[in-house]
Amino acid sequence: MNTPDLAPKDGDFVAYIEELERRQLRANLPHGHAAPSVVTGKSTAAGMSPNTAANNNASLAAAAATVKAIPIGLVAIGLVLVIAGAVFQGGIVVVLIGVALLWQAARTVIRNARTASEGNKAQAAQQVSALLAAHAQQKRPSA
């Protein structure tokens, strides 16, 4: 039997929290969507095709690669120097050093973005050549 505050009597708060989370998930499901189902050990929404899941995984991997490509240290130090120079009257030299670090970080981000887009262009060119080859194969008269 539960206590008046609906907490478990035996003190098993982990199971209590899990049950609350399950109730909350069931209550907050949008209309027209089925409850999550377990398929081959992975939790996916019912009705989600494997292609959609693969696209989601690919977009997550691309986003992770983008985040890894940003030099966070340079951006953070550059911002601190710019703010310190402007707000705390650190001088123009400190602000210029901060701007130089931010500029270097921006160059790195642009370089990484161009490298990533070149890989996508090569993949697109391969897909177009495969499509043209398949079209040419269909046009050949079979003897």
C-alpha cells in the first residue's frame, strides 16, 4: 500500500520514478501516434520505417561531426578576451587578440564545412553517374 503522498511504502523510489515516467509518457503521447515499441533491441516508434530511422541516425551523426569540427576552446577564449577587453577596460590589445582568436575559429569552421561538402558532392556525382548508366543500360536493345 502506498503512503498518502503516493510514494512507495517500502522505499523503492527507483521503481516509483520509473512508473511515474511511464505514466507521463503514456499521458503525453500525441494523438495518432502509437506507444513506443521495442524492435530488435532498439526503441523506435511504431510505424517508423527503417529508412526513416537510418536517416535520423545519419543526421545525428552529421550533427555530431559538425559539433566536433567547431574549435570550442578558441571560441570560448576569444569571447572571454573580447568581453574582458570591452567591459573591464582591458584595452584594445586584449580585444584584438580576442577577435584574432574568433577569426581563427571561424576559418577552421569554414574549412571543415568545405571539406564535408566536398564529400557530399563526390557522393552526389557517383549517384548521378549510376543513374545515367542505368538509363543507358535500359535504352540498349537486347539482342
